[in-house]
Amino acid sequence: MPTFAEFLAPIDAADFKTRFFGQKPLHIPAAGRTLANPLPWRRFNECLDLSAFWNEDTLKVFYRNRLALRDNYCDLDNIGPDQKAAADPRKVKALLGFGASLVANQIQRVSPEVARIVQMLQREFAASAGANVYCSFQRVQAFNTHYDLHDVFALQAEGEKLWRIYEARADNPLSPLPPGDEAENWLVATRGKVVAEVLMQPGDLLYLPRGQYHDAVTGADASLHVTFWLKPATGLSLFKLLESAAAADSDFRAYLADAADGDALPLQLAKLGQKLQQLMTSGSFAIDVANHQRSFVTEGAGFELPQRQRSTYYSTAKRGQVVRHRDGFAVQIEGRQLEVGHSHPAVAWLLQQRLFSFDDLLARFPFVGEADLQAVLQKLCSMGAVVETEMR
């Protein structure tokens, strides 16, 4: 798996995070870069040949900034209820011949080379990440001026594309603008001056922070670029975590007082507000947030058949309960208590199982980490809560 330093080279990774990430665009020319092209034309064609993956959601066709109707490039004859229409390769090729552009979403799911970069970015930024491919042809501008709802690393894989970056930047946008001429005209009217024109060539990398206005035009030949998108958690994600944590407190489960009943509701809200502040500043909630960020990372399993790994099995010998306290999480078993920290979701799950394997535990809770799971299992075994079991 490539490192973030290799991905950005020759730009220093620490310097990038200090001066550019979330702040301003950066163009990194191919000269001095050593990272291999993860998606040349040959590999992209091989990915497209995995026809079972491509449907109306994963494959989009655009012509002059307009999304093609699925009727024009999908197979609607063999679609069942609640199914996505499969892309029809022959129809897609016909539209491309007419000058349309192709957008292949979630390419990391069918390209191990791209997936390794996505996983590295997830881990590096504690963020949700993915990759989409944009294929366009001579002098085509598939999209008018727009901005993205996430940070972008655009890697030019084949051909050339001219990017125009405008001075305007939306303020931490969350929702896309509605499609149509009105929104497009507004974007043009508010984009400001061009602050940079970047001719992307094979191997070049372009970073754009969320909300940066831009557009791009394909050069004289066909262009292929991979957009790696990045979405770290925002402050809004805390509300769901708080709801889950607060549900353990009886005061939050209680009915709210009637707003017409004098001072009862303001007093109740003041009390709950104090409790929320205490919860948000607790060590246990910091663990909740850290686990939420860790959960963004998708680990590739990698098959090596016919070799199989032998798993260790455990059975639950004693009943226990995971409890939250101000500084973290602990499991209580027959009057004894063990701090379990970040491992608490995995421990809560395994205590409900009669029999489980370590590999299944790791697959369900990969964000905890193999070493941490091994350590907590060893402690639970020493308490007699779980027992290693031989499967026959």
C-alpha cells in the first residue's frame, strides 16, 4: 500500500497538511513523482468489463453537462422490483461515440490499485473516502463551473485536461445545488476571477479543498482522471453520537415538560444542557468520536486461496455488561471490572455470543484493531469470562 508521503511526493506531507489541506488548491506536477499510474487505459477497460458491477448508480453518462436518462444507456428489459438497472455496454459505447463523457463511481470496489490509495487516505485523514473516474474526449467540458462537497485529489491517469480554478469558495457546503439552468447561472455569476489555470498531464496531482469553484476541459486527445474524494467527520456527526450516549441517562429518556407550564421546561432544558456539556467533555465520549473516525477505514482482506487461515474460537463462560463512565468504558463481570476503552463495542457483542471466532470478531469490528482485540480477549480469558475452544 502506498504511503501518503509517496502519494504527495515530492511535496512534504506534513507541509501539505499545515499549508494546504482545507485551505487552498495545490498542483503537483508529475516530475519527481514515483507513484505508479493506478488506472491506465488497459486497467480501466478491464474494470468496465466487469459488467455485473455497473448500473445506473455506479455508471453515469453525461452530454453537455446533462445526465443521460437511464433509458438511453441501461438495460430495462430484465430489471426486477427495487433493482438498479444494469448498464448496457453497447448503449454506453454508442453514447461515447456521440461525444458523451463517462463517470465511473466507486471504482475502488473493482480496482485493487485504486482501493489501496483509498484505504491509505481513509487512514491518513480518519475520513470517509472513495474514488470516481472521469473519461472524456476531445475538447469536451462534461461539467460547467461547480464545487464539490468534499476535498478532492485529482490524479491525471491518461491524456490532458485543463482545469480552471476560481477565486470563490463555498463555506463548508453540505448539500448539492439543485440541477438546472438557474443554479448554473448562479455559479457562473458568483465564481469570481480565474486564479489558476492548470494543464493536467499524466501523473499530475491536483488538490482542491471542499467548496472550491472549478471547471475543466479535455485536451486534444481523450482524457482519463481519477478523483479521490475525502470526507472527514464534521461537527454535525456529533449529534447522532450524543443521542446514542445520552440514551443511557434516564433524564434524557424522560418526557419533556409542557412549554405552557411555567418555568418547568426552561429548568429541565438547563439541566439537560449541563448534562450534555459533561457528556461531550467526558473521556467516554472522546472514545465514541475516535471509534467513529476509525470506522471510516475499509481494510482489504485479500484472498490467497487455496490457503486458509486457521481461526481461534472462544465460548462465553460468564455473563457480563459493558458500562459507560466519565473516563471511558468498563465491563463488569461477577463483581470484577475491566477497562475496555476503544474495544467496548466488540466486547459488548462477544458477551452476547455463545461461540465466536477471533476472525469473525475482527471482521465485525476492524476499527478496533487486531492488537487491541487480542489484548482484551486475553484479559477476558484471565477473568474466566471467555474460554478458548477447540473446534472439531
